[in-house]
Amino acid sequence: MLLSQANFLFAQPQNEQKVAATIKTLQKIFENEESRLSQEKPISRDSSVITFLSKLTIQQKDSSYSYDNYYDAYEKLLKKQTGLAISGDAIQNFNQSQVDPEEGMLFNRRYSAGLEWNILKDGFFDSRSQLKTLPAERNYFNHLASNESKDDFGVKINECIYWFNEHKKSLLVERERILNRQIKYLEDLYFAKKIDKEQLLRSQTRIAEINGMKGIFNSYNQHIDSKFDSTLLAAEVPLFDLNYDYFFGILNSQELADSMRLFLEENLSRQNAWYNEVRLKTYAKYNVFDLLTADPAYRRFFSVGVSVGIPIPFTNKEQTAVNKYKSQKQLYTLDSDLKNQRIELLNLAYEFRYQLKQYIVFHQKRVLANEAIRRERVKAKMLDADFNPLHGLELIDNLLQIDIELLDLKQNLYIKLLRIHSKQNDLPLDSMIVQLDLPNYFDFEDETQRGVYVWSKVFETQNPSFIHEYIVYNQFDEAYIAVSENDKLIASKTALVKALNKSEVDVYPMIGQNKLLDSDDFKGDLEDLLKPFNGWKVAGIHLDIEPHVRADWKTNKAELMTRYSQIIDQAKVICEAKGWKLSIDIPINMDTAHVNAMFPKVDMIRFMCYENVKQDYLVRKLSAFAANNNKAMIDLRTEDFKSRDEMELFAKALYKETGIKAFGFHDLYRLIELDKKTMMEDEKH
């Protein structure tokens, strides 16, 4: 492991300058790469990639083989089958005349033409009965078709792996670039006896592993004729969860099963109908006979009739039994199929949720890795003797490795979603999934408005550049900078304000002089106090005047509160004239009536939640002002917490309980000291 910077003072004179320069170069590499990593993209909401994957097919389906097309054509056919038919016949006798057995006439020839109507079996009622059961039959066979092997799933998996491989390759290239930037300097430090051989070999091994992994991904992707265009390859892929209300609603739905069971039962009833065994036909004919006699020579007449045919023996009962057993077998197959399908989908959903849990756990590992890098960055900016740039660069490489692992896990989640969708291919994928935001207590930094108190003491130990970077890095949206008469630190504070303005951090001059409570011309005195800072671009002013800390508070409370209210009114006049916001801070235990009277006068009341930081107590006190949550800020101070993490977690808990989105941290100097303390404790462990 690399020696700390302090120990380089004891290096040999001839090596000292070279080693120090190498360390400085590695530190610059760390700072540059860390700043690149800190510029994280917002969470993507683009579902174009998975939507594209879900619609992939090997080839366009030939619509001529569609069950829907078949049943559309079959329905048209049945509607045209009315049972009506035109009939005709002609008989010519040779050698001798014949006698018509029905008419008892001798004739040479006979002609007839008529209209027949087939009513029962294979006739009008049979076709209408089939029409009634056709929708259920269509559903039944479409269901069977949907459960046939899905050849398209393979191409969806191939394309999914291809997409993720391309993005994993990008991260590998980034890792390789960073490692190659530092490898020469590692060799220099090794030959200078400042690091051991194991550390050099570890970096060389990482480069070799990267080349091996790139080879694996390249060999797979070169055999895929990908259908992704450049837009889809550049897209982000969000994290999805199953829409369980919709998903389990599908599984519990009996609509499809009932529809298909209805088809089978109605089809059985139709097949068992008595008319399936009976032929019934009516007809009307026009008959012409060429008679043997000359007078009359012809005979013409109309005739109507009915034709009935009943088989012997009548087998309707036996046929019903056969059809019943056949239907029972179909119903059993249907129920088993639906049950197995439901079990398979439930298993897939369980596997998906388990893998999602793994992803979330691994993401928290990334959060911790990112926090470790942040601490190294703070050490570097503070010129901490314990800062080790090689350790920082190793942490960055570990973070990129975690990102690759997260891509692997997300790839598996996408494949699982595609598998689930392939089992319900007739349903829209968008309805089956919902986008998921990862649980992360750092997320509340983005959800809330965060401010920090900047007292003059911090300028005595830190330069404005570091203070600015610390405020920005910790994602503070506002800075309340203490100002005073004859301010000796005005140059440093002005430099900080200019830097904060460029970073779009709102600045509030903080007025903390309690003696203003005794002023006869508060408005004039406040304007005089702010004159040296007129060049500042500010969002408003913050009054840190605290009448409750005056020695005469208990005996003169009413008068002090009246005076305090008048001061707020005059400060509001100044702010309105300049387009500024006005904020004040008050103790959490101040009388509720006084607090409610102040809300209309100001833009923000900052509740000082100090000393008694029990969550239930603060939630109860703050709930009295719930109607003004948009004007309330919770102020916390470092002395009440053992660590920065504990302070942040407590703030998040209050945010969840109260709905208040604004938090103030007191104060910047002590936050830096708390970070230093945490880093030293980390080094011990």
C-alpha cells in the first residue's frame, strides 16, 4: 500500500521530488475521474428498449394461418347456410311408357322444379346452433395456440443480451482507460519501493480481466444480426417491477376459463340435441308430365311435401354418453393447462422479485462505494495526510465493477420480464410493468430543499474554494452566510457568494445580532448593516434574531415578542422592495399562537429542532403547523448526532413523517469537523 503523503518527507533526497510529483499526478487523475463519476444522469423513464424487445419476432406471421381469420371465414359461411336449395329433375322413357307410382299416370317424360328447405340435421337450425358457440370455440383454440412453443422468445433473449453486452463493454473500456492512466505511475512507485509488488500485480490483473471480458462480449455480439438502431443503443434502461395488481388480476380472472368451458358445454349440448339424428326437409315443386294419351297430352300441377328420416335404432342416448366423456376429457385438459400456466407465472413472478431484491441490495453496495469515494475526495480537498490517491482510484474501479454487475442483474430481470410476457403474449407489456425507483436514503437530497448555515468561523480554517465545493458536493440548495458590521472576512465571503451564484445555490445574508431588538430604527440599521454586501446576488435575507435567549426573556416576554414582530414587519418591507424572500428561525417549543401569527409575514420559518431530537416529540410539535408545511423548515445541528449518516437518516425520517421538504443543517464548520471525525474512525476500522 502507498505510504501517506506525510511519510514522503522521509524519502531519500534523490527520489523525494520524483515520488512527490508522481503522487501529485495520481491525485489529479483521481480528482478528474471522481468528478466525471459524480456527474450522474437522472433516473431514466424511457421504456423504448423493453418495448422494442417485447415486439421482436423471427419473421412476420403469415396471416393465412391465423385462427381469427379461419373463424371469420367460418362465421360468414355459417351465416349463409340457410338450408334452402333449388331442386329439379327430368325423366325420359324409352321403349315403353312408365307409370308414375304417386300419380298413377302413364307418361313418356316428366319434368319437375322446386325449392327445398333442410331444417334440422345439416340444415338451418344446425348452422344457427354452431354460430352461437363459435365465439367460445374461437377463444378455446386461440388459447391452445397461445400455449404452443414461442420461437420468438429466443430472438428476444439474444437481442436483450446484445444490448446489455454493448453497455458492459463501454464500462470495461472506461475501466481500462482509467487503469492505463495510472499503471505507469504505479510502476514508478514500485521501482521507488513505495508500493509492494502485490498492488502493482493487482492492477495488471484487472487489466487482463477486462480484456478477457471484452473478448467474451465481442464473441457473442459478433454473431448477432442486431435489429437495434443507434437511438435504441444509446437509450437508458429503467428498472421495472411487475404491476402486481394487474398481474394477479389476470391470474385470478376466470373469464377465459369460463368462456372456454361454456364452449365445451354448449358444444356438447348441441351435439346431444335430438335433431342431430333426425332429418327434416320440406319442399314445393312444379310438375309437368308428357302423358301417353292424346287428351289431354300434358298434365301440369304444383305439389308440396315433408320428408322425415329417423334412424333405427335411435342412438341419441349412446351418442350423448360418448360426447360427455369426450367433453370431460377436454375440460380436464383445459383446467390442468390453466392451472399449470398460473403456477408457472407465479413461479416466474417469484423468481423475478427475488432477483429484483438482489439488484436492490447490490445497488445499496454501490451507494456505499460512492460514499467511500466522496470521503476520499473530501480528504484530497482538505489535504489530509491520510489521503491515498491509489486507494481512491481503486475505489473508482470497484464502483465501475459494481456498475457492470448491476447491468448483469438488470439483464436477467429484463429476460425474466420477457419470459413472463411470452406466457401472456396477447396482453400489453406496458400494463404488466411499472417503473421502480430504488430505495436510497440519499435520494431524499433530491426530493427536499437543503440549506446550510455558514458562520464566520469556517472562513478561518477553510478557503472559499473548498467551502464552495463542499456545499455543492453535499447538494445544499441554499447557504445562509453570516454578516456583521466591520466584517473582516468580507472578501472571502464575497468570493464564496460569486462561486455559489455560478452553481445556482441561493444565498441568504444571515443577520444574527440580537442587539437589533433594542434599535429605534431597525429598518435603517438593517440597511446600514447590509450596505457592504450590496454587491452580492442574494435570494433574500435570514433573520437569526432570537429574543428567547435574552436574559430578560422570562420577565419581558410579551414586549420582546411584540418588538420581534415589528422587526419582522420592517424586514418584510425591505425584502418586498428588492424582490427578496424573508426567513426567520425560532425554537421548536415556541408558543403555537406566536408561530401561527408569524407565518403570514415571512416566506420561511426555520424550526430549530435542537437538543430534544426524539422523533415522536418533533413530529408531534411540527404537526401543529401542518397547514403551513410549504413555509416550514426543520433545522438540525451536528451536536445532537454521532455521525453524519445518523443525521441524514434522521432528517429523512422526519421528512417521511411530517411531509416537510425543507431542511437546514447547522452548521458548515461543524459538518466538516464531523466528516473528519467519521473519516478518522473509518481509518481505525
